[in-house]
Amino acid sequence: MEILFELLGWIAAELLPQLLGELLIDFGIDAWRQRRVRPRHPLLSVLIYALLGAGLGVFSLWLLPRHLIPSPLGQALYLMLAPVAAGLLMAALRTRRGRQESGESSLGRFIRAWLFALAFAAVRYHYAH
């Protein structure tokens, strides 16, 4: 039972900064998008989210240079599952906020959140000690 709590603590410690960064960026981009008249190209949006995720991953390495999940198998599972969890959470949050009238789909929100979290987790996976 103690191992389960330790595992949940590691996952929460790795996932929380990722989700907080995604939320802050989401709110910032939504505010910026409301001021723009012309919508930007979807590929540009995907590129921006990937670069921001990688940048925040590098910043997180400066704060926490070590893996919080000690097992290599756990790190690989985290790399695969955390982006999906972040994408699902952000898509659900978008739906809950009721922002569907802006024309953005939950699938688009999921893809951008997934890509952000994947870039963040991949940087941490590759460069953390």
C-alpha cells in the first residue's frame, strides 16, 4: 500500500507542473486570441504549443534536474500516459468552461494539450538525470 502512495506521489509531482503550465498558457493564448481579428493557421498553433511545452520542460529541468519517478519503466509509462491525461483534462476543462461558441473543437484542444505535454515530458525524459 505504501508503494502505491509513493507511486501516486511521483506521478502527481511530475504531472502537476505540466498541467499548471498548460493552464497558464491556455488562458494566455485565449486572452490573446480574443484580441485578434483573423484566426491563425492551425499548424502555427501546434508549433507554438510544442515549443512552449519544450521550453517549459527545459525550465522545469532547471528547477528539478532529477527524475521524480526513479524506475525507467515508470518514466517510459509516464512519457506515454501523461500527455494523454493532460489532453483529456484540458479538453474536458474546455467543454466545462462552455467555450464551444468560439469555433474551437474539443479535439483541437486535446491535440494541442497533448502535444504540449508530450514536448514537456519528452524533454524531461531525455535530459533529466
